[in-house]
Amino acid sequence: MDGELFIGLISGTSADGIDAALVRFDGEHDCRLLLGRTYPWDPALRARLIELGQGAAAQSIEELGTLDVRIAEAFATAALQLIEEAGVGAPQVRAIGSHGQTVRHRPQGADFDGRHPFTWQLGDGNLIAERTGIATVADFRRRDMAAGGQGAPLLPALHAAMLRSEYEDRAVLNLGGIANFTLLPAGAGNRVRGFDTGPANALMDAWCERMLGQPYDADGAFAARGRVDAPLLARLRSDPWFALPPPKSTGREQFHLPWLQERLDGTERPEDVQATLMELTATTVADALLALQPATRRVLICGGGVHNARLLQRIGAHLPGMAIESTAAHGMDPDFVEAIGFAWLARQTLAGLPGNLPGVTGARGPRVLGVVYPAG
């Protein structure tokens, strides 16, 4: 499959747009982003997706079925726009890897008893394949979960292939709606680990939108106006989820505005809450890394949080002696690492190769992930 083109599509926890990446792969450790774009959601649809992601109940089965189609249509449109902008014809693209939109992720089951774990990403792969004329691979997470895994995170295998060093311990930190680490000890023979650490941008974005009507806190300016509220930070950090050992994963259904509001006493200034949420992200990220790979020399940042200089400064303050830098310094655009990852996972699936790392997700073994929907 060397030299072939793949498209990766994902809308993450923040649902701030559909990330689309056109990628060329040349060998196991060589991928090149030819074009990356983020296409906006219809505002009303985005608002509903965020509500569902934060635990709101679906109005009906009919609503879920309709959303499955609407999301797929948006993903198909994004793929078609991408190849048009790139000047590439659909027949030149081997496959699309579509993550879809997560509306619920319950690795411990709805009753948190571990008996019936599930994860649900909407965006019908049949429709994407039919509308684009390109073979589509979707539903990546559920096979890993069926094998006893968390179904997440799935990108550590890509990080290991593309960003590992022979000479230094590294960590890849994705700062999306949720923060997650891939720990890459030096040398190919050492075990790769990966796990979620808790909220990254999701809570900060939600609070900023609630207080200022802005979808995110540009460069941490809102947080910079406030001070960390130590008692509030302690209440937030006391959530038992943070003490769970890996493998672990989470989402908006765990960390959402009602979760935050339950821990407010009503006297806090809005800007102090924002500063405290930023510190929650920074401290929980640092705690996890220092506990599990304290000899890390370099932390490579990707995801939307890479643009928040104040957040990166706070993370760096808790990780003295470690270099904090963008994945861009290592040839991967930080805004499209996840989209590149789902292009890579589609490539793995079509080659009959595993996409998960059992040591990361907790699955019983390597599994070929996803369902293939042939081109029309």
C-alpha cells in the first residue's frame, strides 16, 4: 500500500468541526499530510451533539437514526470538499477512515459495573461510501471493546510508528476535549502505554461558552484574568476517576458542565473558575506522566490545546526539565494528528493488520479494527 492516498475523518470530543486529512503513506514509518482542513458543523446540529455527548438523553430512536444519517452526510461532504481542494479524484483515494462522532463512551457500562461496556460513534459508513464513491472504514472502537479493551485510545500505535525515538523517552500528549498520553520509552523493544488523563479543553470550552458566549478561550485570555481557586481545584481533583490506573478512557459523559457545577459553591468568580479548570488539566496531565514515565525528556503536543500558550506554560511548570513542544517539530501537523491516525487505521484494516495495542486498551490481544464499506 506504499504510495497510496487515504483520507482520515474525525470530529472529536469538542465537536468543534470535522477534521479531514488527505495522507500519503510511503512505508511503515513515513506518512505525509497532503492537505488538512477543518469543516464546520451546522450550529444547531453541533449544539445537539454536545448535549448528547454531555449525557443528555436522546429524544427518540428516530432522533438517533436521523443523526446517524446527518453526521454521515456531513462527513461525506467534508471528504468530497477535501479532495476537490486537493485536486484529487475519488478513484485516486484507496479508502476513507471515518471515526464518526462519539455520542456515548461507557467502557464500564451504563451501570458502571463493567458487565455491558459499549461505545457509540454515529455516522453511517454505508452512506459515506455511497456518497463519495470511496471505500470507507468505520466503527473502529467496538472490536477492541468486544475483546475486553477500552476501545480507546487508538492512536498510540501511530504515535509509536511515527514519533518514537531510539535515544530518549518521549510522551505524546493530545489536548483535545479530553487529554490523553502515549508514553514512548526509548527503543523499539519497550512497552508503549496510552490512556486518558481527564479533561483538556472540553470543560474550559463549555465554561467559556456559558460565561462569555465564546466557543473557546482564545490563548487562555479568560483564564489569565483569574486566579486558581485552591479549594475548588481540590474538589475537582478528588473525583475518583483520576485515581483509576490505566487502561482508562473517558469523555464528555464523565466531565461536563453539570459535573463542574455540582462542585461549585456559588461564590466563585467566572474567571477564577476558568483559571482553575486550566490548572486541573495541567496538574492531572503532570501527575499522570510523573507517576508512569518520570524520565520523559520530551513531551510532544497535538490537538487544539497546542494553540493555548498559557495552558502549555502551566503544563510545563509542573514538568520541570522536560521539553514541551508541538508535534510540528517532528513532521506532524498538531491539528490533524487524529485525522491522520484514522487514515492510518483504515490502511491497517485493509492490509489485515491490527490497529490496537492491547497494552494500551486492555484488550485480550491485537485486533484488526473497523468495518469496511466498499466503494459504490
